[in-house]
Amino acid sequence: MISMKIAYFDCSRGISGNRIIGALLDSKVPIEFFQSIIHQLLPEEIYQIDYQKIHQADQRCTYFDVLLPPYDPTLSFDQRPKRNLFDIIALIRRSDLNETIKTKSIEIFHRLGHAEAEAHRCAIENIDFHENGAIDTIIDIVCSVAGLHYLNIESVIKCRIWND
């Protein structure tokens, strides 16, 4: 008999990187593991991790967030730091992360880049990840991949995401 470790995400009320990492913490991935992943990815970045048990939709779960210094309020939206797909891939590649985590994280950013390019009807090279290029999004995606790897999850199943 062949067995496979599967993660199931109930996305009926939405999904986010913070929720995924919170669920991974609830699944016994230690917070120190995520701290190590963030440090390997962004050794020079200043950040704090906020995680705590909360009640949401009649369920007890873990809230996770990465707190970063705010943008300079004098900068306009166009002046804020942006990253394109290749900047993000370079950031991940030069990290000290496990090769499997790097590969899967880059794969996700490729998919996201193609979706953004299609939505904006332009070449993937011309996509600047505004909100998706933000450090917290990069942390959410890479830590989610790393947490699933830590638990030896081989496949992820999700329910339908409802769009009202």
C-alpha cells in the first residue's frame, strides 16, 4: 500500500500566507524553524514575528505575521521599492535555503508572474510585483513552502474558494 502525506486547506473563507503559516504552526512546525528560514532568506532584513493563538470563526487558530519597518511616508507609491520576478528569483537563489524549498518557491513565483502578466496583458519581464514583491509576501510564500517541506507534505488539496 502506497501512502502519501497530504495537507488539506479549507479556503472557503479565504486564504493567505499568514493563515497557511499559522496552520503550519498549529501542525507542530516550530516557530524557530520559520525564524531560521526568514534569516536564511533575508539575513540583513530587520523584522519582528508576531504569532498568537486567536479565535476566528468559532475556531482556535494561530495568527502569524511578520512586522517590517514601515515605508518612508514621504515616498509616493511609484517611489517605493519594487521587485520584478527576476529580482525575487535572485533573492531566493542566493539564500542558504534547502534546494527543494528554493525550487518550489521559485515555481510559485513563476506561476504568479504569469498570472500577473496575463491579467495586465504584458510580458512577464515588464511585471513589477508591487504588493506581491513586498518582503512580507516573499516571506509568506517561502515559509509556506518550507513548512510543508518540514512536515514532508507531498500534496496539497484545497476546497473551492468562493467569490461573492
